[in-house]
Amino acid sequence: MFTKDQIRHFQSLKTPFYYYDLKLLDQSLEEVKKHGLSRGYHIHFAIKANFNAEILERIRQAGLGIDCVSGAEIIRALECGFRPDQIAFAGVGKTDEEILIGLNHNIYSFNCESLEELRVLNELANREGKVANVAVRLNPNVEAKTHKYITTGLHENKFGISTDKLPQLFRLLHDLKSIRLMGIHFHIGSQIRDLEPFRQLCLRTNELQKEFEAEGFHLQHLNLGGGYGINYEDPDLEPIPDFKAFFDLFSEHLDHRDDQQIHFELGRSVVGQCGSLISRVLYVKEGVATDFAILDAGMTELIRPALYQASHRVDVLTSSKPEKTYDVVGPICESSDTFQRGIRLPELQRGDLVAIRSAGAYGEVMSSGFNLRERVKSYYS
Ligand SMILES: *Cc1c(COP(=O)(O)O)cnc(C)c1O
């Protein structure tokens, strides 16, 4: 995965740091273009997964738009050269200030998540003398079969408008004069590796589209969200997700009307594999059952294991000795600050370098200042 020269370079740098393989990012974007954009699909990158300017520039050049979940993300996207008409804005708790940012920049769509939000958006748009473009995010009650913290499309989740509320929603959409319905939006969860939930989503979308049409609404677009997963266990086996299989599924199962746009919002699947967190072993501490490899990176740099019980592959870059069993942990004062338990790795010693893989999405962006830790640097190849 890493060349000798790269590892030598890493040894001269202060650890921990994020390292991004931009060639892999470009290759992933080529696949997204080949199997998604070339079919006429509109794809927004979920900027919350990674908001580094270098990465966003490549994503912009590939022709993707942006999916935002905060006002600051809208501003960041605009600063990075994305056009307002490439920006969708989701989120269950948009503030008035954030809504005004979207309205004043005439973004492509507000993906509204409640009837209450639609009323507020209508009022603010009216006050500004504008008409807001809206997609309503519906909760399709589809089981994404992923970790419960990253499942978003079930009735028990806070996201989207429950389909029980459709009669009230239709009334509101007819009544509110400062919003314009453009489409319907879904996002059922993240790190979905099995395509079946997406097939279920297509079937549900087809039914819901008919209900909107029966009410006299023509939908200019359907937005199927993101959520496609990556191979965390073996990133080298699958450095680029199978985008063909993903987009083929939607082509096959979605009833899409002539002149209707199909939108997606991909985050993890685009950037997940191109990032690694590079860290140094501070101590190898003898334990009772297993030894601990204590790294200088912890949950402050990569919180996914602590937050979602996520597993990131750990590769040792500077030892090829016979293997031993380790718990690989960070330095933070939390027991959940653990990357791996009981894994076999080449024997480690103080100063060895490791790469925590598949950390390009929801890694650096979720880093925190807990324990007054400094934000780490990022480097690009
Ligand atoms: C986070 C998010 C996405 C991207 O999800 P991935 O699993 O990273 O593809 C897409 N749409 C919305 C509304 C989101 O909140």
C-alpha cells in the first residue's frame, strides 16, 4: 500500500497526521463519472464526510455538486468554487440564519425534513421576496441493515417526514406560496454494503412518486441520497467501491419519468478509502491477556471506533517481525479509545509507524480538541 519512499518520508513528519492518496481519489471519481454522471445522474458529494479544499477541488473538477447539512458547509462549498445550483441542503435542525444563507445564494434545493421546517422556510422566503426550491425528505421506513447510529430511514429515526404525514404534507405544499416543490429526497443510512436496502428504497420511491402525482405534483427530481459502503476489513482488495453495481441497481429498479433528474449524495464511498491516519507507537505496554500498542493517535483524531464500534484496518509500516497479539489503543482518557482488540500484528516497538486505513470519510472532519489536543495536519500524495 505505501512505498518505501513514502514510509521514509512519513518518518520525518510529526505524527499523527492524515495522509490522502489523491490518485486513488481521482480513480474513484473516474468510476463515479463512468457509471453515474455518464448516465445523466446528478451526484452531490456529502461535504460533511471530508471538507478539505484539495479534495473538494478534485470533486468539483470531476463534475459533482455538493450536499450540505449546515450553513457553514454551504459557504465552504461556494468558497471552493461550487455553483449555488449544485448545492442541496439537508438537516433536521436548520437555523433561520442557515436558511437565509441558502435563500440568499439561491441554492438548488432545501431538503426539508419536517412540516414545521416547511412553514418556517416559507415564512423566511416570503419575507425575503423569494421562492425556495424544496425537496421533501421522506422517511421510507426501510431497514438499512447497518449500525444503529448510522441508520436514518426508520420511523424511530429523527430524519425526514414520516409517510403517515403525507395528507398534511400535500395540503401544506398546496397552501404555502413561497416554496416550490422540486422533488422528493431520501437517505436511509450509511455504510450500506448490501444492495437490498437500496432495492427496497427504489420500490418505495416508485410508490411514493405515484402518490405525489395523484395529488397533481410533478417531481422534477428524485434524490436517493447516499449511504453506499466501503470495505473496511480489506481496503486493498476493494480500494474503489463497485459503483457500477450501485448505479445499475437504480437504473433497473427506479421508475423514472422522462425529463426527470435523478440525484444521489455520495460521501463515504467517494473519499473513504483515499485517507489514512498515520501514527507512531508510543509504548508497547505489557498486559495481562494481551499487550497494548499505545499510539499517539486516538479518538480525538478518528472517533469512528469509539462512536460506532467501527473497525479500521491497522497496517504496520516499519516492522516485519513475527506476529504478536495486540490491543491497539490511543492515548485519550476513555476506555472506548481503542482501535482494535486482540489483533495479530508484526511485533511492535516504540517508534514504529502504523497506518489506520480507510479514514478518508468521517475521520479528520470529526476530530476534536478533547484533552486539549491539537488539530493534526494533512498531507497529500
Ligand atoms: C451524510 C449524508 C449523506 C452521505 O452519506 P454517505 O453514507 O457518506 O454516503 C448523504 N445525504 C445526506 C442527507 C446525509 O446526511
